Amino acid sequence: MPTISEEEIIKVKIIPDFSRVYPRNYSNYMSISHDEFGFTFTFCENKVELIEGMKDQLKKDADGNLCVSSPVVSQIVVSPLFIPKILEAIRLNYEKFQKKNLLKG
């Protein structure tokens, strides 16, 4: 595999292109799993009012925890190399969110 010298490296900023419309989904639950190839983020939408009316559908897992099925709204798989950037972006955005919302009162 050919190597790239320092002089050949070009830094490029990636800007999201919203010309193609993808659905924007709401999620109030996320689970994360991983394997040797990547991390999978699974987003679900729990509807509390439905869960309370579904007590007969609750099941217990191997640890004895009550469980209910929740609709998956999206799954995203990312490279392990991208995880540090995701963590930093979440940290920075959450700090901005906290500052903005704490000022509101």
C-alpha cells in the first residue's frame, strides 16, 4: 500500500449536504453495542403511556429485569476510529446546551 507524505495531506472540512431528504426521527432511548468492525447505535422511541397499558406484555430477562419491546427508529454503525470524535462533539455540544439552558432560569 503506498504511503502518503506530509506534503500530500489535504485537510478538508465536511459539510452536511441536506439536498437529499432523510427522515428525522425522535428517540428517547439508545443502546450501544460493538464488534471488531464498529459500534452500533440503536435508537428507539419508548411511549410511556403505551408501556403502562402493556403490563401483560412485560417479560423478564435473564437477570430478572422487566422488559418491553420498543420500536427501533434508526440504527447507525460507525468505525471505532470515529468514536473519540463523537465523544468530543457530544461533550462540547452538551456544555453549550447547559450554558444556554441554565441562563434561561
